[in-house]
Amino acid sequence: MRVAAILFIAVCLFLAGATASRAYVSNSNLWLLATALVLYTLGSLSMIALMRTSGLSLAISLSSVAQLIAINAIAVLVFDERLSWHQAVASSSG
């Protein structure tokens, strides 16, 4: 239970950081960049707690898979990015 809660917090922080950095690319507002850096830092600190609880290999594996799926969903749904057929096949095959 504790691992799932820490993983959820870490992934949410990284997703918020990725969203803020993508918004910075569109707007070039420095406060968005600062927000992204703070969120990424907090996400990394959460990952340290996750690594202490579950070990390095499990923490990195779970976090990577969860972030990959969620960040792609945000890119498509929020920022209206579209994958070409080749990118969709390459990203689904791993």
C-alpha cells in the first residue's frame, strides 16, 4: 500500500513537471520553467522515498512504465499532439 501511494505521488509530480515544461515550450514564461524545475525536484525526492521502500529496480521500473503511459496520454489529450503511424507502432512495441 505504501509503495503504491509513493509511486502515485511521484508520478503525479513528474507529470505536472512535464506538463509545465511543455507549457513553457509554448509560452516561454520563466515562471513555468521554474515551476517545472520545482516539480521535477519534488518528484525526484519522492523517488528516493520509493527506492528506500521498494528497492531501486522495482521503483525505477514501475515509475518508468507509469510515466510513459501517462505522459503520452497527456500529450495527446491536453496538448493535442498526434503520433504518426510509425511513432505509434514504435512506441507500443517498446
